[in-house]
Amino acid sequence: AVKNLVDRGFIKHERYGSLSLTGKGRLIAEKVSERHRVLFEFFHKVLGVESETAGKDACMVEHYISPETKKRLFKFIEFVHRFPSEEKDPRWLDHFRSYLATGRTDICAGTKEKAL
């Protein structure tokens, strides 16, 4: 495994010595870390998934998500945080959290739909 990473230019390795990332390796690591952060934020802060589970799920998904989807998720999270509202979270996000907790949609303003 180490030889493969050396051959691909991701790490430097001295026999029986230390390992260090190359510039190329550091760039890859930063991209993976950013994907993880974006996914964790979405799972935990938007969907309300428990922190530990959100972290594990982010680890599983981060290696497969495309750069385009990551960018869209990042923009969505940014939008949620900047949503023009006097409340801490946008009202629709509060309604979503209530729906998660109760399974009911009739608590949303103007909605008469009953829980399934």
C-alpha cells in the first residue's frame, strides 16, 4: 500500500523511516477533508442526524460524492445558514425538524395533510 502511494506521488517514504505527504498528496487529503466537512454539516446540522452517526456516514459517502454534488451541498448549507430570517433557522427547516420528530405535516402553516 505504501509503495503504491509513493509510486503515485502522494507520499514520500524513507525505508524504515517516516512518511510525509507530497504537495499532490496534501491536495487530495484537503479535498477529502472538505467533502467530509460538507457532508457532516449537511447530515448533522440540516438533517439533524446525531453527530457520531453523521461523522460515520460522512466517512462512507465522502469517497464517492462528485465535486459537483459537494459544491451544491456546500451552497445549500451556506444558504440555510444565511437564510433571511429573524429566527435562528429558517421556518421551513423548523417545520422539517418538527416533521422528523412527529411524523406530522399538519403542523406546518396552511397544511391540512395528516401523518401517514
